[in-house]
Amino acid sequence: MEQGEQGGPMDGFKYKKNDDGTVNKYKVFCKICNKEFQFHRSCSSLRYHVNAKHAFAGLSSSASGLRQTTLDFRRPLTKSASDNLTNTIAKWIAKDCRPISIVEDSGFMDVLQVASQDSSYKPPSRAKVMTKIHELYENEKEKRKEVLAQVNYIALTGDHWTSVSNNNYLGVTAHYISDTWELKSFALTILKTEERHFAEACKEQFLSVARKWDIEGKTTTIGTDSACNMVAAIRLTRYEHMNCVAHMVQRSITVSLADSGFVNALVKARKVVGHFKHSPANAAELQAQQVSLEKKQEPLIQDVPTRWNSTLEMVKRLSSNKEAVIAALDNQEHKLVLPTAAEWDKLQRLETLLEPCRYVTELLGGEAYVSCSVVLPSLCHLRLKMEACDEDPAYVVRFKTKFKEDLASRQEQLNNAWLQIATVLDPCFKDLKCLPKTDREEVWTTLEGMLQQQSPRKSSQTHDDGPPRKKISLLQMGSDSESEDEEVQPAIHRYRAEPTIKLEDCPLRWWASHSGAHEKLASLAHKYLATPATTVPCERLFSVAGHIVNKKRSALLSENVNKLVCLSNWLKDDKAQ
């Protein structure tokens, strides 16, 4: 039997020394755990100990099996390496919405010991991880507060969410355009609320968030849904209110469907889908028919009233699997009433009607690009798509008419003045073709007035030995206004003379290369183009919160919920950037 390193019968073991300093070759001890063994030329017991207790360290042996099995081991992790690993674990838990209790799992400890090659390593305790998460939150929050301190204009979105434990939270996100003309956004808070959602209470909640982040004087708009309490709450503040346009479009769809000829066809479609969704055996039969018809194997989709575009997705999936559905039902005993040929045709027409609405909803719900300036062109696009034609059946005409009427009434409740300025500041839509010709010049006049108000005026403050303030103000009345008009009008004319860009081009890139030529307008573009068209960013925040506050973690403290949700949002955004 070959010996390993000098001083031991095999790698990982060492002979014991006697009190007089001589080597006792009948006793050895493990270098990893210091356990003592009797040694009588055979290494079998030593190999068994290695395989049973220290397999994580890695074993190697020759292909012939004649060489002694060896052990690769490392010293225990240093304090700095252990602290670094603890910080990484805390960051991973916060970023990927993992439960804190995962550090107590025995399998998790085994993974860390194998990865670190240190059998003595113990994962940090739950309290230690939470302490690290609190520190991480404060550090990341301070970074974002420093960023917001450099920004002039910030738009907020807010919405309420009820957790699985029946606690209510207010989610708030911030949106701004950086100095490099990049659209940025991140979560500010997900705040637990105890009061009823009266307008005054909602107002105080938004103001408290703005105060905590030191952005009271920089906030321009607050976007919410069209609930009466939220609309009234924002009106009580000094900020502009932005209704969620996606909510508006979806409400118009719901109202139009209820007053059209599609109701019976949709009722039958939902029952057919439910027949296959609620029975694994029926779903398997449908899948078999899809295979036999060489169709894509995909389950049917049930629509949900609160899920946008789910009715369209249900109709599309059912129509594309019509043959497979009918074939599967022919082989079963059921009491379903299938849609008639005319109703199948209605479903096809409904799919055509709802597709533009889905496109607009998804377009306006984007967070990585400017959406506020696209609202008016998108609504104009919907109105054109809903124009009745001679080939439309009566029920389609009824749907289109109702949709246009409802959409027009809801559009009157939008902040159209803000949307018009945002549209004219978008070099893609500055021709304002989405507005009536009679309204276009008025928008340019409003923009000109904003530039005049924005122009810096001479200070009227005087020193003790200077001329009286009243005399200076009289001089300014005769000189300032004329000079401002001379500066503002050429700026407007230069911008109007610029050619419009293509739909696929980014307006912020255009401003990045033209801000020097349109310096005054660039400041307004920073302010108006940062506003999101929907509250979808908050909805995404609640999706993250739903992964964190689940049934097994329903007792989480509201403070921890806020920190975990925000950290998940912040850390993932950092990686994306």
C-alpha cells in the first residue's frame, strides 16, 4: 500500500506523535476533523471514514485501483470569505424572493459545504440574514435618494393591493429621465395602510411617501386608476393626476361586451373551456386530439374579469383549437351546448375587434420607453379601428358604437392638457395628426406660453444702497416681455421645422442629440415625457409582492414586506442596466 504525503499512511491523515516526540505509526488522526484511528497497515477504515464524513472534499483514485484513494481538502473559510458569502446569501434571498427560512434547510447547508469545500461551515441564522437585508436595503435606498436628488422632475404611479393575509398596501413607483436621456424607474415603497381608502387618507399616504424620499418639490404627476377616491385624493394635492389609460380601455371593452350580441357566444365558450380546464381526463383527451390533428399541444385559457385581455386570449385559443375541441367532445358524454356556426363566426369577429385593444394596452403598459406621448395617437388609432363599415353585422356595429361612445366619455376625464404637451414634445407625433386641426394650433400656443413662463427673469431683489424695488419692476415691465417673446418664438419655429422621426425611433435619443439646439424645450421634455401612461409598474410590483407574501409567509411584518419587495425590484433593475 502506497503512503500519501510524508507523515501519514494516506492523504488526509497523519501519524500521531508520542510525548517524547517520536512517531507512533499505530495511531493516526484525520487532518479535517482530528478524529483518532488505530492503524495496522490497512487503510480500509480510513477510506470508509473519508467516504462517510468528508465526501464533499472530493476523492480521486487511479483507473487501475492500485493507488491509494486520496482526499482533497481545504482549510475552513476565513472570516472575510464567510462574511462575503453571508452577504451574497442575503442578496440572493432578497433578489429572487426566497424565504428567509431557507438558511435552516439541511440540504442548503450541504450545498454550501460542497461549494466552499469546508465541512465546518454553517449557514448564517435567520436573524443574521435579516440584519444583512436591512443593511442592504438602507444602502440601496441611500443610493437611489442620491440619484433622485439630482433629478428635476419625477412622476409617480400608485395603486392599492390586498395580500393573502388580507392586509392592504399602497405601492408607489418613481419615473424620471436622466441627464443622459434614459428613462428610469424603480419602486419607492409598498406601504401598509390601516385607514379606510377615503380621499384624505390616500392623499396623506402619497404625501408621506414624497416626504420620506425628499421629492415633494420635484413630483409632477401621480398616476392612479380611475377610482373616485384616488382621483379626489390627487386633486387635494398640488400635483397633476394621470388616469391609467389601460384601465380605461379595458373598462370600455367590458361595457361594450355587455351591450352587444357577443354575450351568448362568450357564455358557451366559457363553459366549453371550463369543461376541459376542470377535468384532467378531459384535458388529456383534448391533447390527444391535438396530436392526431397535428396541432400544437396547448391548454385552453379561461378568461378572468380582472385580467386584461384574457377574454381575447380565451377566444383566440378556443378558435385555434376548434377542430380538436369538437373531436374531443364527440367522444364524450356531456351536457354542453356548443356554439353554433353563427356563434363561432361571432367569436372570430370578436377576436378581430379586441386585437387593437390588446395592442394598445400592451404598448401603453411599457416601462422602458416613453408612453405618455403615445396615449392620444393610440386612442385615435382605436377610434379609427372602431369605425363601422357596410360589411359589419348589426351586433358588430352596436359594439363599435358603444365602444367609441364609452371611450370618448372616459377620455374627457383624462388630463388631456398634459397629454397634448407630451405629444407635441415627442418628435414622432409633434405634427399632432391625432388631434382635430382646429385644436393643433392651440397646443403650440400653450407650449409657447410655457416657454415664456420658464424663461429666467431678472431678480428684483435690491441691496440697501441700490435703487428701490418698485422702480426696477417698472423697468422690467417695459423690457422683459418683449425680449422673452423674441427668444421664445424662434425656439418654437425651429422645433416645428424639424422633421418628424419614424415610429420605431426613440424620442429620447432624438432629444439626446438635439437638446443643445432646443435647450428650453429640452427641459419641458424632461418633465412631460417621463410620465407613464398607465399604472402597470405598480401592477408588476404587486406581482413580486404576491411571490413574497404567500400562504406560508403570510405573517411577514409589513416593514419586511416593504424591504423585500423594494430590494427585489432594485437589484433586478441593477442587473438589467
